[in-house]
Amino acid sequence: MHLKVQRISTIAGDWLTPSRKSRVRIRFQILLNLFRTLSEIVRRSTGEPLTVANNTMTTLPHSIMDGDGRLPQARTRRRRGQVTGGGGCGSTPPLSPTRSTLAPVARVEPKLTKPAKPTKAQRTRAEAALLSELLADEIDFMDHPDFHKSGAEQRIYTKAPPVPRPTVSWYRPMMDDIGTTSPRRHDGVVLTAAQERVIFMQFNYARYRMNRIQKSLRGRTPGVEQARELLRWNSTATAYREQIAETNLALVLAMAKRVRLGEGEYADLIGEGNMALMRSVDKFDCGRGFKFSTYACRSILKAFSRHGIKVSKHKQRFPVEFDPALEQGDGVASIRAASERQDAAEVRDIVESNRADLTEIEREVVMHRFAFQGLDQGRTPTLAQVGSLIGLTKERVRQIQNQALAKIRMTLEGACAGARSANGHTSPIIAIN
């Protein structure tokens, strides 16, 4: 067998010229890439390796296949002069007269995949940026004597009574117009003084531990354990800060009800109030015995006052406000205005000439309702005013108006159809008749 392989190799070496060798090498590389692609498709769809079966039409050389029948994922070009037969370390096992085929590919239904989670490198970069931001400035907190006692962490977090979490599904400040409606009532959480003291102690203790870690570093880069500890306490403090702010969101709406500002400034007012609320959370000292709402309301009102002064100075500096009418071009607007005038004139002609076969009462209602006659022309009267003029109720005037408008609409549609017929756009039925 070894002599046969050597003889075939000799004959092939005499027949293959350098150019033929190059073409054969390129074709073999194309076939190898094709088998790799098919193997990857089979592996992804079925989760099984590409197997070698008997009694098929295609034969895969054992030098291309791995030992377990799988196509190699990464295989460099075979070294020139490497022999497929023979023994020794790293040698390829002898060829076997087997034939291979691709395993049947089963149809796999697409599955809904969850959003990709951030990789470890992305989390590391985000944590490094957060650490740099935390260590850039001094971490402040509201100190308390209980923080410096032994067992403070267990007493503040483990032995403290639970504080109910709020719900913010009711919070839609932009849907309430200031001055016209009161802030929306909600079934939120109202904390007692004892519950407020518990949650503020937990928030400030987390900030206190962060401050201790920052002072122990003295400007040096934190180690792994210090970085983890700092990030853990920062996560705890952020969670309690958000819980306190969400519990007291209604304070901003209640204080905004007392302030009178112009139109379009309600969103800015709510934004200033929310920022003042967050600053109040950071600066409130629960050890003085006051409730948080007493401190936060005054802070929110001061923020509203500063915002009002800033708005008044801006109006004094720029007395001309933005007028959207000045920004509109006269092209489309003029065409639209001309079309509206033409349509109004046509409707008025239909009503005055009574081409829609309106009854006397329908004609009178339309003439009064759309200011064609009677009251101040150009100002549309209400249904009640029209009813008082002709001696009918408001509901009866509305019914007569709808009947008259339906007749006028049919007349306009008939006029439009006649205009299209006059321009040559006739239907096949009309042409046959």
C-alpha cells in the first residue's frame, strides 16, 4: 500500500507543473472553505458535529477531517512535502476507503433572544468610569453619632423595620395643566417620621462608608477590594436616594400649584422642583427631629422663586417672544388659505341658492350657525344662541344642522363628479349610455 501511494505521488509530481499546482491548491482551498461553512451551518442548526457516514457519493480525505469526523475550525495550508502515510508523532493516520456525507439539516424555528448583556470588559470600563467620577470630589454625607458605634451596620440595616416602597405609576405631571386642575390624587406611600428616620439613616450611612474609603485612599488608586466595596456602597446609597425621591414626588406638584407662571413654562417649573427635591435629599439631617416635607417644601419654593427671577430677566433682555406665524412661508399657507376661501364661497352659494334642497328651518339654522346672517358676522354663535333665536332647543338645533350638512355634502360631491366628467374623466357606464 505504501508503494502504491508513493508511485501515485511520483506520477502526480511529474504531471503537475508549477502553474497546475497553483490552480489545484486554490481549488482545494475553495473546497476546504466550503466544507468549513457547511460544518458550521450543521453545527449551529443541529448542535451535532459533522459525521462521516458510509454508502454515499462523496469521499472526504482523512487529512481534511479531524479525528472525530468534524471539519477543522482553523487549518493552515499543508506544508509542502508532508506525507499522509507513515508513522511517527503528529503523523496523519492512513486513509480508509470510507465515504462521507453531510448530516441532514433539520428545520429549526427561530427563537426570540433576549437583549445581549454587557460583557465583562464593558462592565469593567463602566465601573472604572464610575470610580473616577466618585473619587473626583469629596463624598459628603449627614453625620450621626450612631455611625461611629460598634455594630452600626447591622443595627441600621438588619434590625431596622422595613420601609414600604412607593409606586410612581400615577405620576404624569405634563397631563395636568397648572392653574386649571389640581395635582392628580394618588395611592402613594406616606412615611411617618420614624420611617423617614430609618431610610435617611440607611442612605447617609452608605455615604459615610464611601467617605471613609475615599479618605483611606488619600488620592491613591483603589485596589480591587476597595473598588468593590466603594461600588457596593454607592449602589446602596443610590437605591435609597431614588426611593426617597419617588416617595416625595407629590411635593413638587403641590408646590407648583401655588406658583403662577405663563404658558409653556410648567415643564421647566417641574424640572426645577425635581432638582431641588434631589438636593434636599442630600442635605436633609434627620437627627434634628423635623419631617422631610418641611425642609423639602421650602427648598422647592426657593427653587421656583429663583426660576421666576431668571425667566423675568430673560424676558426683559429679549422682550419679543417667538411667534410661529413669523416662521411660516407664504407658499403653502397662501395656497391653503385660497382653497379654504374658495370652498367657503362655494358652500355659501349652495346655501343661498338652496341647491341642496334644504328646508326653511335647515336653511335658517345653517345661516345663523355659520354666521352668514343674523348675529355678528364672522363670529360663530353657539347652538344655544341659535336655538334661542329660532325657538328651538340646543339638541334639536344640532340635529337639524347635521341633516343640513349631509345634504350640502352630497351636493358638493355631485358637483365634483360633474366637474370631472366635464374634463373628460367619464366612467365606463356613462360612456356606454
